[in-house]
Amino acid sequence: MDIDARAIAARCGALLDQMRAARPLVQNITNYVSMDIAANALLAVGASPAMVHAPEESPQFVALAGALVVNIGTLSADTAHAAQIATTAARQLGRPWLFDPVGVGATDYRNDVATELMENRPTILRGNASEVMAIARLAGLTTTSAAPRGVDSANTTTEAEQLCVELAQRAGCVVVATGEIDIATDGKQIVRLANGSPLMTRVTALGCSLSSVMGAFMAIAPPLDAAVAALAVYGVAGDMAAEIAQRPGSFRVAFLDALDAITAADINARLHVKL
């Protein structure tokens, strides 16, 4: 993908239309807080959600899905086992999968689970800056300690950018760090987008839902293109929702409506690419 603002916007708009036409099935092993809004975000943007957790059926379901999304927000031994089974199946079947390592860096157990899941080589790693920095530390790329404040980042994406590049190279995946400026890199190219509303941080699980939406694009496009398109759609939808809602409760509804209403023309007109 050339780092050209107009070309990026046009590509993201085209991928939105392509994804909606394909209506990909996205399997989600996600946390209990995000299940509802993640499923609704996928439906609103034009994909098909499946909140399938059981390890007994995951290998068979991964074969049916266009992509798998794993989120360890409300982590337990059962969740970790289900995620390991599903990501192993995805790796063996060649299905793209996204890892959202919520809260990694906070506890040894969460770090151990994240390390094990990274061994199944995610297609995309998406987290806030602190989570990505914590994964980089677990990979041996830095000795700097980084841990989120709960599910919030204690770091900026600017601080994390170089580690994002190094981690993408080491892990062989696209790395996405989200914040005031969103960063996506495959270890060679870096794309920075600056859309979205501060209200997005005041509605629980909107970040988790972004991972699910990114899974929909991952099912139909190369990983870096998919990551950038999802960031573009999500950020511009946040801008659109903020124009009609000024409080978190109304913003949640307005945001889902914006995901449903957003068009390629909106992306072309509104996308803010930081060069």
C-alpha cells in the first residue's frame, strides 16, 4: 500500500464495499463485556458475527469462518484453552486470525497466555500502545516495562511506534496500536490515521469491537490493507457519531448507526492520514 492519503482513502472505501458484498463470517472468542457490542458492530458494518467459544467445536467452526478474532479481556483457564484450540486450528487451516491481548503486562498469568497464543502466529496483533509494548517486552525486544491501566493505555502510540515495527518484523504479522493516532505496520510500511472521537474511550468495549470489525476486513483483504481499512471505517464512524451525540450513552447508539450508514464517499471525504 503506497503511503498516499488519497490512495489510502480510496482503497479503504473500496474494501468497505467489498467486505459488505462478501458479508464474511467472523468467529469471535472474546470477553464477556464486549460480546454484545462486538456482535452488533459486525452486523452494523455488514459482516456476520459468530460468538463461538467452545473448544469442542472450534476447529470445525474455524474451517467455516472467514477469520478468527481472539480477545483475552475476561481471561480464565477455560478461555485460554478455547483460544489455544481455535488458534491452533486457524494456523493449521491457514485461516487469518487476530489477537487482541487485552490487559497483557498486568499479570504473569495473562503474560503466559499471551506468549503461548503468539506462538500460533497471529495475522494481526491489535492493542493499545501499552499492550503492544508489553508484547514486545515478552518477545525480548525491550526491557522497558509497559502495563495498561486496567484496559486503558498508559502510553501513546508515538512511544510505541518503533516497537510496533520491530515486533511486526519479529512476529511476522501486522501490528496495530490504537490511540489518538492509530498506527498499522507490517514491519516495512507504517500507516498513521487520526480520526475518531474522545467519546470512544468512554464506551466500554469499543476497542474490542474494533478488533472484531478488523477481523471482517481480514477475511477479504491482505493483512495491512485490512487493518488500515478497519481503522479508517471505525475512526470516520466515530467522527460521524460525535456530530450528533455528546454523551457516552447516546454515542454508543449513534456509533452503531454510523457503522451502518458509512460509505466509501464518507471515507474519501473525512479520512485523516498522518504522513
